Amino acid sequence: MRLVPDFIAQFFTKGSPLYKELQTMLGFTPGNIALYELALCHRSNNANATENNERLEFLGDAILGAIIGEHLFTKYPTKPEGYLTDMRSKIVNRKTLNQIALKIGLKSIMKFNEQDFHLRNSLIFGNALEALIGAIYIDKGYAKTRTFLRNRILLPFVDIELLEGIEVNMKNRLIGWASRQGKTIDFIVLEEKLEKGRKKFKIGVMYEEEIIASSIAGNKKEASKIAAEEAIKILNIPEMAS
């Protein structure tokens, strides 16, 4: 069964600057280069679900979670399950992954609608990093993927001690703050629609019977998190409030 559709154009031709940049980023020579091309093709470049990186993103997300879980389990043999779960969530957080993707130069070799200002400043690069992990897994296997993550992602870009002080669950942070203030916070679905065959949810943050922030995403959880981050800024909640 073919994993990559025939439509993929070989924009990473061997010897080209893009190919060399990808090779440097990975730390090894890609085998099935078409897999990597698919991983770096955003749906704004091709909306067909089998012809963009969304399926590889799904796989990469699962592989990333497993490898990070294994890494933390081995690195912290005395830490409880709650700590390991919390740290894994912080490492695989969309914002964290997006920052890492930008640092390793993923943006410069992605295929996406660069005329869309929103996309140029969105979290699609972290999603592409997950898709890239999925491509590596299919092309090279679990051990090689684990080595890539350890040497190219975890060691240079993930500071566990720093992450220990970061509160990732913005929604709980916001609700906890409101409770201590004797205020009410609710998350409500403002809109649910189909956009190019995919569901989109608009979630609003209602503070004292007034919508103060909202966000649209492909799932309610992500939309709620982004809306909560915006509400935290609007309400000027201290950084370390919890």
C-alpha cells in the first residue's frame, strides 16, 4: 500500500539547498524523501486529507508522546505518575513544539500559504514537527526517531527545570483564579461549523456574564486553551497564579 500519494512533487531533490537543510536538521540522510515532503505540506497548500501533513501529524503526536513518556520514566525513576504526566504535557504542549519548530528552521522548508498572515504567525509549525516525527518513524523506525528527538529536540531545546515552573493548563489556572476572587468563569461554545470538510469550534470565555475572549480551533480543547490564554492577558492575571 502506498503511504505517499503520487501528487507529491520532488521539491527536495538530492543536492538542492532544501534537501541539504533537511538533512542537517535531521542529522541523517532521509530514505523515503516523499514522506518528508508530505510531512512539510500544510493543508493550506493542499486541502485533501491524504495530500497534506495531517495524517502524519496524528501519527507523530502518538509517537512523540510515547518517546517523551519513556524518556521521563527513565530519567526520573523516583518521580510519581502525576509529575511524569505533567512534564510530558508541558513538553508536547503546542506552543512549546511550535517554538522548537521555529528554532530548528522548519518554517523555511514548509509548503504553506505564505500570503496568509495568520498562518505565518500560527502554531502550524509545531504541528509540522509532529508530522516530521511521524515521517521519521515510518522511514527509519522507533529507535532512530527516539535518537532524533533526544539529540535534536530534547537536549538542545527542552529545559526540564524551567518547564517545572510553567503552568500549561491555562483553563484550570483561569478557573482557579476566578474562584479565589469570588467571580464566575464559564467556557461556552459560540459556534460550531464545517470549514473545508473539517469541524471548527469557536469557544468563548464568559466572565461575570460577559464574553471577554474567544478562539477558533479544530477541537474544543485547543480552542478553550487559546481563549483562556487570551482571557488571562485581558484580566492581567499574574504569571505564577495557580
